[in-house]
Amino acid sequence: MFHIKVLFSLTTHYFKVKDGGEKSVCVTFGFFFFVKAMAVLIVTENYLEFGLETGFTNFSDSAMQFLEKQGLESQGPVSKLTFKFFLAIFCSLIGAFLTFPGLRLAQMHLDALNLTTEKITQTLLHINFLAPLFMVLLWVKPITKDYIMNPPLGKESIPLMTEATFDTLRLWLIILLCALRLAMMRSHLQAYLNLAQKCVDQMKKEAGRISTVELQKMVARVFYYLCVIALQYVAPLIMLLHTTLLLKTLGNHSWGIYPESVSTLPVDNSLPSSSVHSELPSTDGKMKVTVTQITVALSSLKNIFTPLLFRGLLSFLTWWIAACLFSTSLFGLFYHQYLTVA
């Protein structure tokens, strides 16, 4: 995917710097997110409802049935522990890629709040900063789904909506929060550009003479780095939108608030051999056999990679991207507000 490639290129640039500490920061956050991903994957579905366990079980059972039909004895393509281990490694890479975008977002958030005097804009900036937290809470079952599906209204619990409607509202809320972040992009980029004025004011306070060439280089460095800042702001947003749209499509969700009931059971789309043979010329027997084998193989793969698997995996990845963005931006907020010297 293009956005992952962009974040990977930006991260490799930090590793090429010899004297800076960016490499250590990326490695440290990578190990931190690896441990965090392992801890999250242990949590049961009663607290974090991704559907990952159900999707993996369905995938493993379907793969075993497919291998048995092929005459192969197997306990499954991969064990659950191995699957979670490689998923945790992938999550640690995503967390390392999102480290500096989150740290930069925290700095721009503080600068944008200092530059803004309107209450509405400040409120939108706060909502924009807390948007990943809202996305994270959407999959915490005791906080959101239990209260929405079965609200405590006296002795009787009347569900406000169905599970399909809740899934649809969750997708729409993520897209609206992403649209808000895109709308607030101008304020954040302008806050970054004002760093040039801050640097000029800081240099004026220092003792000694400052040449005009050094002053121009310092200002130009801020403006030239604006493209990197824009990529760090937009790339995680595109990644989040990409996983959300894939979750809607591959997870068999709907955009309607009251979607029609869709069966999640795997559908046997394998065509009978007679129908395939009737559509082809009877003279070419080898071609008939090849087309039949390809048709059966494709239908079998469709039964293995079901919407249950994609729904669980993409729900977890969407939640993980939002959790990484909020974790890094929260650490950046603490660092720039309390640990840096003004």
C-alpha cells in the first residue's frame, strides 16, 4: 500500500541520521508496541470485540476441510499462537512507523491552540486530537456496545439498535472523525510554519551576531520540511480510511443505518462439473479439466477467506492504528508540554 510505503521511507530516513536520537526512539517505540500488541491479543472478546478469535477459527476449520478434500492430513495452516505472534510483529512495525507522526501531531496541536483565539476552533482542535481515542472506545464492549445494545433502562433492557446498525454507525463515525482531521489540516500546517518565527525570536535572544545567510537557511529549512510534515499528517489518515473501507467491503457491512440481514455463512459457489463441461467444446478435454479445477479452487478459497476472517482482522487493524496514533500523540503532548525547555 502506498501510505505504508511512504511511512516506511520516512522512517528509514531517521535511521540514516548518525548523530540524532531518532533511531533509538523508533526502536524503543517498536518494542513497546510489540509488547502492547501481545497484551491486547490476550484480552478476551468480552472486553475488546474484534471478532478475531471467531474469524481465525472459521479460517482454520475451512482450511482443514479444504486440505482433507485434497487428500492431505493437517491440523490447520498455522497455529493460533503463531498467527498472533506474526500479527504482533506487524503491529509493532505499524507502531514504529506512526511514532514520529504522532509526536509531530502533538507539537502542532499545542502550537495551533496557542495561535487560535476562537472557542469553536479550539473545541474542534481538542476533538481532533481525541478522535483516535473515540475510535478506540468503539471496540471496547463494556463501554460502548453493551450500553448501546442493552442500555440499563429500569428492570427491562430494550436494545436501541441491532448489531448490524451498530457496525454501520461505527464505520460512519470513523469516517466523520477522519474528515474532521482532514479539515483541521490547514490549522496544523500553519502552526508548524510559525516555528520559523519562533526560531527567529529565539535567535534574537542569543548573544553574538547572526549572519543573514544562517538566518535564511534556518527559515528555509522549516519551509522545505513542510512536505514531510504534510505526509506525516495525511499518511496515517489515509491508512485509517483504507482499513475502514476494506472492513466495510470485505467484512460484508453496509452503509445503510438499517441494513438488510446478510447471511455470514460461507456460500458454496462451486459450479457443477456438468455445467462447466457444457459451456466448453467437447473436443478439448484437457481444457475442461483445467477450467473445472480452477473454478473449484477459486470457490474453495472464497470459502476459506470468509467475511468473518476479514471482519476480525480489519477491525483489529483499524483499532490498532487508532490506538498507536493516540498513544504516540499523548506521549508527544506530555513531552512537548512538560519535558522540553521553552
